[in-house]
Amino acid sequence: MIIDLETISGNLELVSDLCIVGSGAAGLAIATEMIQTRMSVVLVESGGREPEPPTQALYDVAISGLPHPGSTQGRFRILGGSTTRWGGQTLPLMPSDFEKREWVPHSGWPIAFEELRQYYERACRFLLLDHLNFDTDLFAYLRTRPPSFDREQLWYHFSKWSPKPNLREHYLPDIRTSNTCTLLLHANVTEVQLEEHQNRVASIQVRSLKGHRATLRAQAFVLCVGGIETARLLLANNKQAMTGIGNERGLVGRFFQDHPSAFVGWLNSSDQARTQRLFNVFHKRGVKYSVRCTATPKWQRKHKTLNVSMGATFDQADSTLQDAKDVYVAIRQGKFHPELLAKFLRAMRHPISVLLPAYYFALRRRSFAPGARIRIGLTSEQEPNPDSRILLSETTDALGMPRADVCWRLTDLTLHTIRQFARTLSEEFRQAGIGEIALEPWVLEDSSEWTNHVTDQYHHIGTARMHDSPSYGVVDRNCQVHGVSNLFIGSSAVFPTSGHSNPTLTIIALCIRLADRLRKRLEG
């Protein structure tokens, strides 16, 4: 069932077993698990079915640290959340990411990789992906072999891309027809009300931009609103808990992490066809597979670095191939507009640039970019830094809620990681006969301006970190907020460290794990 709060008069009250705030990947994962039970669920979404500028403006932030474009460009208040815009790239964390590393302050998870293994498998099914591992299984499946890298230094593997990344299109029909799940649209959380002793949530108050209100009561509540919004909601609810919910030790909003990323050089190769076979995209049965080259745990220990990974992009001087892609996609989707004719005519002026990629895709299931320059980019883990944080701004949004103040800060460990790995890649590519990487000057020379070359990846991590002790974490190993027995966090906010991997697969795995525990708890 779907209810739009903007169409409801009076003060709506909904009572359920479980209330989930947020309908992105995390919220949908928990909701779809619960639909299979008899428990009643309310799924709360700030937006509607289409983009709405006034609703999206509720995500506006102040910036008091490094520039962080993803604070606004990477978050979407709409049914389906950021999965309505993301590309669908998935990759699990590495086992070593869960371990404490003495050279990485505040590292270590209270759970091990093995505890998430089965949930990673279920998360892949949720994303409509195959069960194959991310390296050796795919070598055979994709009929490829890794280059002759030193395997004690570099790990050649793949990320997978969900064939249907807009998750609401796949899972909304089940919610719409469910007798136990209610989806509430245009409902913005304005207050989390605690019981008298502040050890349980009594209710959540929501409001639409038109002023319509609702009270939501449940046995358990899960915030699935991302790393920035989680911190904002917990900190802003400070009427009963003076420093904010879960913030008795001042940890909410701290340890804000992203994946610092930078282009470090260009690959010069005399055999471009071989290079594209090794590093361009694979396609099979509707799924895309991207190549990653990642620092091994042994290399990280030796050089005392963070986790870090490489990806290659293929830049073409003209737009011929992109024009052809745009025409192809429009035809498949049945969307025609006047610009398509101009793009078609431009593409036909350079038929080889169109036909050769089409041949590779149709017969070899590969991407191929004729004449492309090969750009080398690195994606690094970020050191968990308590001074990198989400605060509350003095300005408020249209609902009167304080806006988030994003203070993103990087440490020299990120620069050390990027520089060391770039040099290792350069040597490994040379020794493997692939080519020479012409590294950018800032990678080779000391510079106080290195952060100008680094950007974020729209991954908002660590602001409600997981730890068994409330002295060092906001949630426990089961994602429950310390001291609040029925409040849980379902997002990358709970990650103690980020690894190099895109976080969505791990978010979904943790949320399916949380759903299993909530099911036992609520049914019991």
C-alpha cells in the first residue's frame, strides 16, 4: 500500500512492528526481506516518484572543510533514493579491511569478513547479480587472464554492475501489492521522540512540505538515510538528549569518510588493442564487469598505506562513440528528440569509430574505444579521522531543521598511499610489458596543494561507526544505537573503515543481516 502524506488531512497515525526511514538501497533491502513475513512495516520516504526541487533542497549543506560535491550531487530525496541515479557498481570489502592495522588509527571492525560472507551472496541476489567471486571465477567466465603482475603487490579483479540499478523499478510492485508494508511518501522526519528514560524510541514525527503531519509508532525503527543525513538527524534531535541521540560521547558525525580519488597519469602503450583487452569493460548476459587493480594486504603492510585501487578510463578526443551510444539508448527506450538526428549524422561521418566498437560489443562482449587515451585513476581508502565530521549548521531548511555542515578533512596518509601506489603501478606496468605510465607532476613532487587534485566519490561513510563499546562507537555490532534499544542504523554511516570498495554491496549485506536479527527479535 502507498500513502502520500501531501494528500492526507489531519494528523495521520501509523502503528507497525517496524518503521524504516529511507527508501534507497538500504531501506528497500530491509523492507523486501520483511515482506516475506507477517510483520507490519512502514517505509518512510521524504520525496515522491519524481524529482522535486523543493524536496531536494532539504539536502543543501554548509561546507566548512574541503570541497565535497557529493554532499549535494550524490544524494537524492526521491522514492528509491540514490539508486535512481547510481550506475550500479558493486564490490565487497576485503577481509583485511575488517582487521585492526597498527598504522591506521581507529581501524578494525567488531565483526569479521566471514560473518558477512553469506550476506554478500544474498546482497548480490538482491542486485540481480551472479554468485561468482570477483576474481578467479570471473577469469574463466569472461575467458580472460590477468596480466603478469607480481601477485604479492597487485590484485587484478573485477567489480560487477547491477543490470537493474534503479531498484525501485524492480521492488516497488511487491511493496505496492503487499498487505503488510505501507510506503509513506513526502514524509520528512522532524523529530525522534524518546521514552521517559531515553532508552527507547517512542515515535517519529514526520511532516510534508505542505505542513501535513504524521506520527509513526513501532516496536523498532531503522534509519536508512545515508552517512550525512544519519548524523544530522541524530544531532538535531537534542531536545531530550541534550547532545543528540546516541551522542553522549560526542562521536556522532565524527570519522566522516569518503573515497578520495584522483587521476595520477596517462598510460602510453604501443599495443592499444592488448591494453583495452586487459582493462576495458566486459559484458555478459546483461551484466557489466569493470577491471580493478588493487594493492594487496601484504603491499599495504610493507608500505604502511591505506587500501587503494586503480581503474582505467578511455578518453576519446571526439564524441563520435558517445553520439552513437546516445542514439542507440534512445532507440531502445523509445525516446526521440531533435538532437538525436544531429548526433546520428555526426556519428555517420566517422563510421569506423562506430562500427569497430559495435563489432567488439556484439561478437566479443567487450567495450572498445578506438584511438582513446588511457587515463589512470586511483580510489583510496580514507583514514578514519575524528576531525573529519558532520556538524549542524546555524542555518535551517524549509522544515526548520538545522542543515548539515560538512567538514571533510584528509590526512597525509592519503597522499602517502596515492604516491606509493602510483609508483608501484608504474613499475608493474613497465615490467609486465603493458606500457609506461606518465605520472602527473603533483604525484612525484611535494606540494601543499595536493588536495586540489583529489575529489570525493559520493560515498558517505563512518559518521555513526560500529564498535562494541559506546566509548568508541555509536552503534554496536548489530547496528543498534548504543543506549537506545529499538533504534538501528542501516547505512555506510556504521562502517568503521571504508576500504577501497564502493559501499553499496556492503550496505545491503549489513541490512539483510540486520533484517534477519529484527525478524527474530520481533517475532519472538
